[in-house]
Amino acid sequence: MKKVLFAIALVALVFTSCKKDAANKVKSENVEQAAARDKAAGKLPVLEFEKKEHDFGNIKRGTAVETVFKFTNTGDAPLIITNATSSCGCTIPEFPKDKPIAPGETGELLVKYNGSGINQITKTVTVTTNTEKGSEQVRIKAFVEESE
């Protein structure tokens, strides 16, 4: 019985001694770093395109065309474009790779279309970013006429 009481007393002593001075062990520099990190976490980039759609009008089948979608980072953090994909293999997007766009800076997304298809076409390019939404879309369209 004495051994059981001694074991209980020992366990109680260990647990209560760990709680002592816990607040005194917190380093103020770590608290400041955490506050700065949390404040920075609320800042996000915002991708804003000058135009979200481009119409090539009437083009002959097989005629390659291209357009540039200009954009600005209107947010509070660097914008990073991780990928740009099209809805079809006939459309190729080119974006700034491995180059963060600082707040207030501009960039360009080049979209090339090879002129395949016939009649009215609409192609979508999805741009994957580190914005709050995570992606944005732009579109190209054209009326592809049979070549003579």
C-alpha cells in the first residue's frame, strides 16, 4: 500500500512540476517572429488581366495566330504562376516561369493557336497561381474558314 501511495505522489509531483514556469520559458523573440509570420500570411497576390478574352475574327484553316494577355499583380505579395494549360492541344500558352511578379508589376501570357478546327472555336487557358482563388481563365475565339 505504501508503494502505491508513493507512486501516486511521485506521478503527481512530476506533472505539477512541469507546469511551473511554463510561461517564463516562452522567448519573446519567437513571439515576435510568429506575429510577423501571421501578419504576412494574410497578404496575397491578385492577378488582374487587362482583357480576359480575345477574338481573332475570321481566319483561314491552318493559319497560326497568337495574342498576348497582359496582367498586373494588384495584391500585396509576389505573384507566382505555376502552370498554364489549354483546353486543347492546338492552343499553347507561354507564361513567365520561375519569375515572381512583385506587387504592382506587370507580366504577359502569350497564347498561340495553330488554326485547326472549322467554324466557330473557343479555347480556354487556365492559369494556376498562388492567389486566393488559385486559378484564373482567359479565352480565345475565332471563326475558322475552310482554306481555298
